[in-house]
Amino acid sequence: MARYVIQPHSRLQEWIAEANGHFAAVGLDHEFQTEGFAASAVTTSPVRSADSVAAESRRGAFEDMAAGRACDVSSACHWAVNAAATSGAGRMWASAYSITPSGIFVASDSPCRRPEDLAGVPVAVNYHSGSHYAALQGLEPFIGTENCALSFAGLPTDRARLLIRGDVPAATVFGAQYYVLEQLGFRKLVDTTFMIGFLVHPTADHDDTVKYFRALELAQTDLDIAPERYKQYWLRELPADLAELVDVRRFGPGERIVFAPYTRDMYEATQRWMSAHQLLDFGGVHAAAFQDAVLT
């Protein structure tokens, strides 16, 4: 049987499951994918100019999943996973999701002091990804969607670097980069905490997928009980230029996996929200129904 290929998602649980032997305990023969949003790709990401980041600005999590990821299981914001599963790129796992701290940050000396001050101010996000959708959802109560001025500026590492260099006035980040900006004194104007979903490849072995989530559940318990033991793994999620600026022992635990159903009501409410904001486009592909898109 082929190894079960996992793409980590800027969180600690996979590293804990590996280090504490949970994958072995549940009998999962696995490997980590080294491309895309995997940690090795993040830690080796080159420092890029604002222009080079902007050149790739119209490709985000949804496009990446729709093109087909070379792994059995991966994650992205639940909006993008929902849409990717509905368009046939895989199936959304129905028995778990996660919640990640996220926020819109500005420099400590920024003239923006309140969420309302972000009206018309370009907020750096990643196209069709969690930062994009979460920024709209977070800003809407304060300034309305019509006053949101988003700019598309790559992955969290790109956006953190751009904000630190002063190349963008505001940015939405989550994961390790959230704690980097927090520790460096950047000011969070809007909390954009959001939900993350899991996309299972059409050919993934179901029994192995169940084992994967069992290992993550054990890892989540470890993290809940003693988070300080595992903060060292944040260094696997940061390139050297950002890691040297911070002390990861001061970081929080990050994304928390919730082992509860992603229900039909949640699925349909999410699609209604994306459709209302003109963010749902299957490119002419027939949309799958809940029972076909979600793996229960």
C-alpha cells in the first residue's frame, strides 16, 4: 500500500503527531509533502519584492486545490475547501475542522487606529484564500464591503515581510506570522479568526484518512495539556529571516482542531455567503451537492 501523503498547514499538530509517535500508534504509514503550503516550502521561501509578489496575485488556495494537490489530505480556509470540494477537486472531511487566530495588522505608528480607519486602505491578503475571505468578513461590520480595499500579496510569509518592510499599510495574517507581528509590536485592528477545512483527495484511502484524524486528535490533546512543550515546532513554519526576529516560546498554540461535524447547514450557509459576495465561481463546472462534496 502506498504511503499516505500529508500536506501540513502552518500548525503544530502534525509535528506533534510525528514526534510523539501518534501516526505510528494508529498504524499510518505516511510522509509529508514538501511543496505548496507545506512547512519546508515556507521555511525556504525567498524574500521577494512587492512587485514579484503582485505578479502572482491572482492564484490562491482555491486555484491551488482546483488544479489538484499532490497529497492525500491538505487544508485551507473552509470557504476555499468548500468551493474546491463542490467543484470536484476532492471531498471535504465532515468530521473535523479547525479554528485559527487571524487578524488585520498595521504598524505601531500607523495613522489607522480603529477598524473604521481601514476604509479605502489596501489590506494585503492572498487571493481566494482565508485571509481574503476573513478580511471581508471581519471588516464588513465596520466599513461595509463597498469600502474594503484589498490588495493581493501572496502567502502569510510574503505579507508579514511586506508589512515589516513598510511596503504595505496593512495585512491579514494567521499562523506563525500572526505571532511574529504581534511580538514585533504591530497593532491588530480587526480580529479575523476563521475556520479551516480539510480536503481529502479522491484517491485517498479512507481507512488511512480515519487514522490520520485519530493521530491529530491525540496530538491536539497533547497540545491542549502542555502547549509550552511544542512551541519549538513553530521554527519549522518560519523562514530564517523571520525566525531570528522573535522568540517562539512567547507564541500561542495557534490553530485548534475541532472534532465536530461540518454540517449541511454550515456548508450551505458558507456557499450563500460566498455567492452573495461574488466569490463563488466554479469555472463552468457543475456544482456537486453536499452529499457528493462532503465525506461523511
